[in-house]
Amino acid sequence: MKDIIYFFQKEVYLMTTNRGLKNRTAISTAIDKELYQKLKDYSDKTGIPLSKLFDKAIAMYLESVDK
């Protein structure tokens, strides 16, 4: 039983640290509720995943402060 629990904990740890992502990094953050809802609505309307919208927004921001 101890081996099974260890295996399960190890699998959960691997899933939370890697999540099977090869070209992306999982992050956790908190944003304003209204901003999130507007972004979520836009994502639902256009079919663009939130992760892609975050990529674009961050790239645009970094470009604007690089000048």
C-alpha cells in the first residue's frame, strides 16, 4: 500500500509540474475579475484559447515597453 501511495503522489507531482507541456510553461496568477470576464467572453466569442490571448497581450506589452 505504501508503494502505491508513493507512486500516486509521484504521478500527481509530475502532472502538476510538467502537465505534458513541451513548448509552454504553466503559470498561476490572479487578475481583475472584470478583465477576466471580458477576456473570457472574447475567447468564447472568437474561439481563441485564453492562453493564446495571454501570449498576444504579453508580447504586445513587452513590445510597447521595449521602445
